[in-house]
Amino acid sequence: MVIMSRVDRGLLAVCVGALVIVLVHGPGLVPVPALGVVAWASVSAVQVVAVWLCFVIAGLPTSGSAARRFYRLVGAAVAAFTTSSLVQLGVAVVSPRDPRVITGTAAMMLLQGAGALLLTVAMAASPLGIAGRRDRTRFWLDATVVMVGVGLFAWQLGDHAVRHPDPADLVKMLVGPASFMVVAFGLIKLALGGNALFSRHTGMLAAVAAALASINAGMSETLARSGHPSWSSALGMLANLALVAALLLQLGEVRTGGADRHRGDRGLHSRMPYVAVAASYGLLVWSLLDEGLTLRAWVVLGGAMLGSGLVVARQLAAFADNDDLLARLNAKVEELAQARDVLQRAVLQRDGLAERLRHLAYHDSLTGLANRTMFRERLSAAMAAGELPTVLIIDLNDFKPVNDMYGHNAGDQLLQAVALQLSRCVRDSGTVARLGGDEFGVVLTDPGTSVTDLVERMVLVIAQPVRVGTGARRAEVRVRASFGWATASPGEDMAVLLHRADLAMYADKGLSKR
């Protein structure tokens, strides 16, 4: 068994009521003398329910401050409509055959105008959900364009045939378009705004209610004169039933936590003003073909021109926004280009620094030769690859006297000169390294290299005089060197190989001292 909630039962009652209204008032089954009393009594009762629902929703704990303010204002607006209906009910009871029972009195129109004003205030006070001054400006321009277009249609549908209008007629001429514009504002707020205080389905039902009420306000006089007053009363009752249905739906969604604050349609946002202006000019053509250049046509023409001006202003604002956006985009592109250049320079500097650090880690800073670390790595790699490299150790014999006599700068110049000569002798057949102080080492990996011939060349080039010192202390010096070498045996340890080469060098140094 399906158990219906109170909201569901209320919605079902609204649907049944709408069906009864259509079946009874459509064919005109209610006699004219009783029509006003029945219609206004029914409308008043439904509106009282709507007022109650507004304040119930406003009092729910889940309603925020903006929602409470919105639904209280809507409730006050519906209360004004209820008062106008009660005024009409009184007229219907006193004078049931008075045409104003259906078309409305001046008091009714003033009260409905007050209700429409309160609705407008409620809509205007609700949050747009649109961030940014420019976006809000575009929204209000679009809203004004659409409201002008809707107001023109309301003006066109209104009855302006009264030659000597009384105050009630004048009020009706103004209230009809005003009601239509309130409808337009509600629809615009629903469609274009970024954040509404009601769900999408509630907004759609409320828009239907307002549209029916606005059509009734604009066409009640015409329907009464055409012999269909029951249609006008039916429109009024259907409008109020739709409002109650909207409030019931919102109440149910708020209580169950299903209410959502929808976001506006951006595509609709951009199309609606142009559609409104195009419709305004279409309405102008219709008015000119139907009546010629009458007051009604002049009003439509003025409204169409006003809408066109607003669209132009909106477009100019959009162009300004586009220019500003392009300027900011170009600035960002320029910033990115500058950042890219800075990043590229930083990467190059990083790579250069890394290369320099790597070079310093494996090279002697004075001579530019490989240092002890690279010397040992090259020797270890060759032996690990199964090669049988030859290690040559070179030690300068007369280096200390040069340092003592001419200074450390002269000693550095001598070391640089010796390093250059050794590199020229070895070339691509091995790696020359400064092992420290005045000691050098060579790793020979080319098996075709004659170590004896290489050492003889080294002895000759090292013995060449070298200019050292500066100024008055400039001189030519000669040094000699001691050499020792050893060729690796299969499976030999690197330390053993180096030790054998050192022993050979020291043996040569001992011979040179004799």
C-alpha cells in the first residue's frame, strides 16, 4: 500500500481542482450572477493557503536568511493579492452583475500592483550568484531588455479601446504590463541568475502561475466583452492553484533535503536579449499591419528602440570585456614567455654548473689534467673490462728548488708547462693525470704504444728549459723527472699494480741521485 505524504496529497488536490476548473468554467457552466462569488471565494481560499505555505517555508530550520526574507516577501505579496480578491468578493456579493466583478475594480488593481511590487522586491533582493561587477552589469542589461520586450507584448495584448477611461481602466492599463514584467523578471532570475532560492521545478511552476495571472490581467476585459467571463475567472483560479502547487513542491523538497539551487544557462543568457529585441520588432510589424501608426504602435516602436539601445550597450560592454580579456591574455602570454626565457637560462646555468662541478670533481684545477679520482676510475674501468693497461708514474726531481728560489707562482707555471708537454706526448693513447704536488700519472690503454719510446720522448720534453716568474724574477729553469711503470697482469689487483709502478719510479729516482 502506497502511503502519500501531506505534500503529495496537496499536489493531488491541486490537480483535481485544476481539472474541475477546466471542466466547469471552460464550457461556462456556472451562471454569470453566481460566477463572481464562486470564483473570488475560491481564489481567496487558495490564496490564503499560499500565504500560509510561504510563511511555513520561511520558518523551516533549513531555510537560510536569504530564503526566509524571500518567502516572507512573497507571502506578503500573495497576502496583497488575497486582499484584492476579498475586495472583489465583496463587490460580487453586493453587485453580482457588475462587469467589474470579472474585470476588476480600481482597488483590486492597486492591491495587485502592490503585490506585484512586493514580488519584484523579493526577486531583486534574492542573491544573483553572479560574481564580478561586469557580469552583474551584463545580467541587468539582459534582464532589462527582456522585460521591455515582455512589457511591450503585455501592452499589445491589453485593452486600450475605452474612450473615456475611469481610474480603474487606467490602473488596469498599467497593471497588466507591470504584471507581465514581474513574470519576465522572475523567469530571467530563474534562467539567467547564478543562484535561485527555489528548485528548478518550483521555479517553472511559479512561472506558469505568474504567466497565467498576467495573461488574465491583460485580457480580462476582452474576455468579458467577448462573452467568456468564465474563462477569465478560470485563468485566475488556475494561476493560484499553480502557485500553491509550486509552494507545496518547494516545501516537500526543502523538508526532504532535495531542494537544489540551480545554476543559470550560459547559452540562454547570451540569446535571450536578442530574441527579445527580434520579437519586439516582429510585434511592431504586427501592430503596424493591424492598426497602422497608432499610439499602441508608437509605444511598441519606442520599446523596440529602447531594447535595441540596451542590446548595443550590452554588446559594447562585451567588446570592452573582450578587449580587457585579450589584454590580460597577452600579458599572461608575455609573462609566460619571460618565465620560459628565465627558465631556459636557469636550466642552462644549472647544466653549466653541473658540468663545471663534474669537471672540477675529475680534473686538476691548476693544470686541467685528470685528477687522482679520474686516474683511478679510468684504470679500474680498463682492468674490469679485461684489458691489461700500463701505469706510468712520473715524479719531478728538481721541482722544490724552483719553488724555493722563484716562488710558488713560478712553480705553478712549471707544473703547467710539464702537464702540457706530457699531454702532447700521450695524445689519445691514454689518460694523463696530476696525482698531487709534482707527481703525474699516465694510464696507457693502447696495447700498441711502446712505453720505452714514450718515456724517452717525455724525458726530452721535460728537460727543455721553461720560462717562469715575472719581472725581475723571470728566469729559465730546467727539471728532470723519474719514471716508473708497470703493466697489469691478468687478475691482478689495481693496488698491486700501482704499488709496482711506484716501486719502479722510486728505483729510477734512486739511480738518478747517484
